[in-house]
Amino acid sequence: MARWSQLHDFARRSHALSGPGAVLVERRTILDAGEEDVIPMNYVAAQDVPSGDDFRPLMLQIDPERQLMLILGGDGLDETVLVLERNQ
């Protein structure tokens, strides 16, 4: 959640351009980054995900104003999927 602002800003801008989807970040990158570092991120739009994929229905349910779907991967382990929600 320490990265909420950076992740959420990117997710909202990407959602506005490409529709519902998820932010993809390499697990090691986010763990190794300092507090002020900008994390490299990608966006996977739901429209580019096959309809039978397990993650697609979840992508379509995200409220981009208060939530984001984060996929952590890239280190040879299984992907970890998180839905983060802004604290009130």
C-alpha cells in the first residue's frame, strides 16, 4: 500500500485509455525499489485477455476510482494477483 498513489495513478490512466485491466509489475522490482523510485509498470487490458482466462472476470469488476488489480510476476514463480483498494 506504500505504492498506492503510483500504482493507482498508472492504473486509472491506463483504464481511461484501454478499458478495464490489470497493472503488471515484476515482483523483484517492487521489492527492491526505494520509496522515491518510479517502478516500471505495464498494463494488461481485459480486451486483450482470452475470455476463458481466470483473471478476466475480475478485471471487469474493478472500480478504477477506488481499486486496482495488481499482478506480480517475472521471477520464475507463479503470478500473484492482488486487488488493492484505497483506504477510506
